[in-house]
Amino acid sequence: MKKLAAATFVFATIALTATARADFSDGVIKIGVLNDASGLYADLAGKGSLAAAQMAVDEVGGKIGKTPIELVYADHQNKPDIGSGIARQWFDSDHVDAIVDVPTSSVALAVSQVVKEKNKVFLANGPGTSDLTGKACSPNTVHWAYDTFALGNVTGKAEVEAGGKTWFFLTADYAFGQALERDTTKVVVAAGGKILGGVKHPLNTSDFSSFLLQAQASGAQVVGLANAGGDTINSIKAAHEFGLTKSGQKLAGLLVFLTDIHSLGLETAQGLLLSESFYWDRDAKTRAWSKKFAEKNGGKMPTMVQAGVYASVVHYLKALKELKSDADGKAVVDEMKKLPTDDVLFGKGSIRADGRKIHSFYLYEVKKPAESKGEWDLYKLVKEVPGDQAFRPLSEGGCSMVSAAK
Amino acid sequence: MLAVPVQALFGQLLIGLINGSFYALLSLGLAIIFGLLNVINFCHGALYMLGAFVAWFLLDKAGLGYWPALLLAPIIVGAFGILIERLFLRRLVGLDPLYGLLLTFGIVLFLQGLFSNWFGSSGMPYEMPKQLQGGQALPFMFLPNYRVWVVGVSAVVCLGVWAVIERTRLGSRLRAATENAPLVGAFGIDVPRLVTITYALGVALAALAGVLAAPIYRVSPLMGADLIVVVFAVVVIGGMGSILGSIVTGFGLGVLEGLTKVFYPEASNTVIFAVMAVVLLVRPAGLFGRQA
């Protein structure tokens, strides 16, 4: 009898460990942070995103049940081929279960393909293109922090309402810039505005004076900057220098990050309208989290991308806890969509059928130098736009998963 | 596409000239260093970046504004150049120029990595000096005073350097030392010191361009990397080591790039390389280079 009991015990232990192993593939939950480590998007994502993901992992004690959570990090250099190459290697030989961040839309679109093919999970925060939840949507992708539609929608509408009826675009010539121009154009035209023209410039242009001269010659009331990072910084600097704003034209920064404004300085950037889904100084909770983050990130406050990385990893881990498995990427994303989201940075929200995370968007104005009380005290709130009004309606994205569900 | 008004075209030509002045300043330094030292100074862009950062440091840490920086930054970076030359480049004399290229490329990676680590990629703000703010409303465009200043400074500096090398005793010694170093040495001229001076001068030119660029572009660790490839193309098109060639080509390509930005902006960062390919096919030594 004793023998039998012992045998049963041993058997049960083996069975238990076996199921525990089967729950999480390869005995570890591995999340890969993939972004630009040294190029023009390194400040808005970069190592800061890794720190944000680490904070999310630390919050659950570094493991789910007995399975440890590991983070890996790589630089995609803003090149789609390098990004998808790293993704493949991570999935095929390094046991990575989910990829998070991936700024640069062209890289994100390529990575999204690989993730779908391997049935893993993609938590997109860095990329802007709304195609990730539109015509390129995937059952394995959640698009968290922001997208080009929401940016164009919130900033564009506000500018038109303030009297900026005629527009000229400076557009970064790749997937993100084109999507941003397209989405903003729709909003501007719908609100009664008119597009007078635009210029498509190469990514990473240092001198924008030629383009600004063309914008000036167009006579448009608003010059829409459909670019990001260093390109936006250089456009705003040149616009300031060439007296664009003094001659009555207005700049609309369609995607401007906190780090960009910090780099520009308030003297140059003051008065600029912009929209973000996260600003560190919004309430007590975001302030507390951001302070902790800044300690790990060389004193720099988080951007909305880094905030999104944290929040999306928190929610991903929550879904894993419920599901007790990370093997089937699509099932994990389905679970993430089923669970309501709730975190200190974005508050309560949800993830839609097309993978779009819904939360409030905020229209901010850059402070005047006299109004700022510190190095990172840069924005004042103009208004909050609820998530269902900020993001593209589910039916208009052209996502095949949505039409299939109907 | 040809509906661009003549007025706008004038504006673009002027802007092209302004950008060309940066190309000219940087490629001039490169050409001097290659022509006289036979070193392909790949870290030129990084030293340009260093010049801008020194200006920023002087302002932020020592309270010294733009005008002192204009003088101090080239001196400080020039001294750093002397260090590079004495410690590293000197050991490569007589070897294939490719070794120099590899060494200086290593310095680029080192400097860029260090500054990215310290300052991040989006860069630091640098205010324009009060005296040069504002601009002139020309009939065809608004011309910022600062840009006029940049064109003026670089034109004067380019001409000055050209005159020093072609018209002075120091210049003639330098040129002689390039032709036949042992012979010049035999006349009692300190050739290694000449080499150090030349390298420091080339590097100081890069730093000067960096200070000039600080108020209009961002002071960022990547500012040199964005520019250096174009500048190399300028030097190759002008003829490696040709001083006049690098100046003329610098301004010329700036204008060409400016025009491309009007007619077909998508190609504006490619057009210079297309020109380079054609020039290399037709005149392998460059437009102003001596045919071997």
C-alpha cells in the first residue's frame, strides 16, 4: 500500500510538472523588445522601452506561477529586412513568445507578417500606421499606444476648428508618413478644410528649408508635419527660422513626442498643438510611475511609446495568467481582447476585434518658456478626446477579421 | 511639374547655395587631409558633431555663447585632432590608406556611441545668437540672417584656406612634403609637424562647420552621420584631394540638391550619388582631379 501511495505521488508529481511545462512553451515566458537603439527613434523608444517592459515584469515578481519571465532586446536599425530577420531568429531558435514596441511602420508591418506566420504575439507601440489594424490587420497583433488615424483625427480636427482651413503637408516618404497624411487628409476634408499640396521628403533629412519654402509659397494656413523624430525636430526648427509662423501660417505637429519638444526647447516649440495618448504629468498615478521610470532611464521622462510598452506588457502577462499558456499566440491575443484593460498609465480600456487598443487621446499645447516649472514641464492640456471618438470606427478600417465576423 | 514659378526657383537656388556651403566647408577639410596626408578621414562627420557639442557644452556648462564658441570649438576639436594624429594615425604612415579608413571609422563608432549613450538621439537645443535672428523679406522669399552669415563665413574660410595652401610659404612646404617627404625633410623642414598641423587644420574646419550648424540643425550625436556620406560623395566628385574641386563641387551639388527638392523631392538624397556614379564612369579621378 505504501508503495502504491509512493508511486501515485511520484506519478502525480511527474504529471504536474509535465503540465506545468506544457503550459508555457520551453519553460520560460520570453518577451523580445525590438526597436531603434541608436537611430532617430532611439529616444522615443530605445532602451527606455526596455526599462518600461522590465518594470511591467518586475511588477508580477518576474514570473507567472513558477515560470520565469525573460526579456531580450535588439536593434532593428529601422530596416524592415533586419527587423523581420531578428523576429524569425527569435521565434525559431531563441524561444521568444512575444515581440513588443517596433517603431518605424515599415518594419512593424514586416514583423507583423512574421508574427502571424509563426502564431506568436505582437504588441505594437512604436509604429504609427493605422494599417496594422486596417487592411494589414492580424489576429496576432495588438496596436496599443497610438496610430496615425487618432493623431490626424485629434490634431487635424482641432486645427480646422481653430480656423485652419487650407493645408500643406510635409510627409516622410515611407509607410508611416503616407498613412499619417492619408488619415489626416480625410479628417481635414470631412471637417470642411482643403488640401493645397504637399511634399514627400526622404526619411532622415537634415535640411528642410527647401520644403518649407514650398510650403510658404503654397499660402496654406496650416503646414501639417506628417513625419516623426529628428525629421519633425528639424522641420520645426527651420519653420521657426524661416519665419513661417510669423507670416501667419501655423504648424501642426501630427506626431510629436515629449523627447522631441525637450530637444527643441520651449522657445522654438511654444504654442504648438499636438496630440498624445500619454503625458507623464497627467495625474498622481502617472507622475509616480514616470518618476520611477526616469530613475531607470537617465532622468528622461517616458514618451507615450514607452508608456504603451509598459501597459501592453502588463496586459499581456495578465492574459497569460488567465490562460496559463503562451503556446498559441492567437489564443493569447483573443484572451487579451476578452479581458478589460486597466493600468496606471492609460486607465480602463479595451481591445477591439481588429486589435486596436481603445483609450482616451489628449490634445496638448506646448507651454511658453515662462509657464514651465522644470526641464520636463512642457505641455498644457487643451482637451481630452474619449477613445471611441479618437480612433477610427471599427467598420471603416477594412480589416478582414471584422468583416468576417459580420 | 514645370509649373514652379521663377520666384520660387530663385529661393531654392539660394537655399541650395547655403547647404552647399556646409558641404564645401566639410569636404574642404577632407580634401586637405586626403591630399596632403593620404588619409581617408572617415571620422570627419563625427568631428563635425563634436564641434557642435563643444559649442553646446561651452554654453551650458561655462556660459560661453555662440561667438566665443565659434573660435574655441575649432581650437578644442583641433587639439583633439592632434591627439588622434599623434597617437594613432602616425603609426599608419606608409600603409595602405584603407588602414586609415578603418581606424577613423572605428573612431566614428566610438564617438557616436559615446554621445548617443550620454545624450540620446534627439539632441540638445541650441539658441541662435540674438544678433543673427530675424531675416530679410526678399521679393521671392524670407531669408534668415543666419543663413546669410553661414554662406559668408564659409565662403571667406574656403577662400582663405585655398589661398594659404596655394599662395603662402607654409602652403608650398605642405605641398612639397606631399610630393616627396624625405627630400623636404632633408632641407631641414619638420615634416611630421607639418602633417600634424594639416590634420588639425582639417579637423578644425569640421568643428567650425559643426558650430555653424548648431543653431539650425539639432545638436545630436547623429548629425555627422547624416552628412558625412554626402560629403564623401562631394569629395569623390570633385576629385580626391583637390581643394578647389571640393569647394566648387560642394556649392554646386548643394544647388543641384536644392533643385531636386523642388522637382522631385523623393530623390533629393539620391541625386548626389547618381551624379557620383556618372562622374566616376566618365572621369574616374573626379571633375578636378589629376588623371593618373
